[in-house]
Amino acid sequence: GAGVSQSPRYKVAKRGQDVALRCDPISGHVSLFWYQQALGQGPEFLTYFQNEAQLDKSGLPSDRFFAERPEGSVSTLKIQRTQQEDSAVYLCASSFSGFSSGANVLTFGAGSRLTVL
Amino acid sequence: GQQVMQIPQYQHVQEGEDFTTYCNSSTTLSNIQWYKQRPGGHPVFLIQLVKSGEVKKQKRLTFQFGEAKKNSSLHITATQTTDVGTYFCAAPDNYGQNFVFGPGTRLSVLP
């Protein structure tokens, strides 16, 4: 597609429910990033994929968070047993180049706003 | 890991006034990027700076990368209401494979 597509745009979950957030990057983009953005804060890194390989997951806050990109295109961020502190906007970004190229320009999706009650 | 700081956190200006936001790192950066996020929107890439002392201009926006590659600034001349939003700097993390974003400077422009 022309841009990075994320779904759902809004998700309300009861505490303890599992959620899955989808990211469809720009076709052909090698790199895919997930960020978490709390209200009034900057994006916080969660995880990074180069094609289907998850090269960095150091930002995932707990083992309740899991991300995959099995075919090197669409990615899913799954949050198990959601907690209120998980409420945030989850941003996906993709880039044409691999990270090491030094020429990464991130194109962000519109984000998925998660509210945990 | 890498951390980047930004000041000020907020800036309110009258339309037509100038605006500057500063980004600082304790370590030398290979490059730095600037993004703009409109209220309710998502970050949009503005520019990347790579060379020591580099200056780039985009219409009323001037971006600078410090000589030591530890700081950067974004200056907007004669602000307009369309400049409203939060401006983030972002730099590659030294240890991981990700971009670290600063906390942002939120700009309000009063007409």
C-alpha cells in the first residue's frame, strides 16, 4: 500500500484480556519497528524486525508482550493479560533499508490506541 | 542505552515569532533525525543530519547538527498556526538496533 496501515485504530479491552494489533508496512520495506507512546510522551521503542528476523526486542516491557513478522511483511503485536498500564498508542513504523545502512527514514502508521479498563 | 534530551518541553509563541528546540545527547551520534507529530496524528519525518556542523533548511525550518555531533537544533522562523505540534529528535541506539526518540517539544502558536 501507499503507507503503513495499522488496525484496529482503537481497541478497548478489559483488564486481563488478550489483544492483537496488526501492522501492514509499506511493500518492500525491510525494517519494521514497534513503538509505544503514552499520552504526552515520546515514542518508546519496543521491538525491531529486519525482514522476518526479530533483531531487537529489548524494549518489550514484559513477557506479556510478543511480536512476530513471520513472512517478513505484516507484523502482529500481541499483548496477553492486559493491564491498565498497557494503555497507550502503539505505533508501527517501517523503513526501506536495513538498520545498519544508516539511511533509515521511518514511516509511521496512524497507530492503534489501546485503552485497558 | 542511548538517551536524548530535548528542551524546552513546551513552547507557546505568538504567530510570527521564532521558535527553537534543542536536542542533546551525552554520547556522539552517528546521525540524528527530526520528526513532527501534529495533535492526534503520528510522527512524520522531517530531516536527517549526518555530518558534523551540518545545516539544512526547509523553507522556514533550519536544522543544525553540532560540531561534536552531540546536539542538534530546529529553528522555525516566523511561526504559523500550521507549525503547531510536537517536534521530536531521534537518534540510533548505540547498543541495539533501534531509534531512540527524545521526549519532544510541544509547540503552540497563538493567532
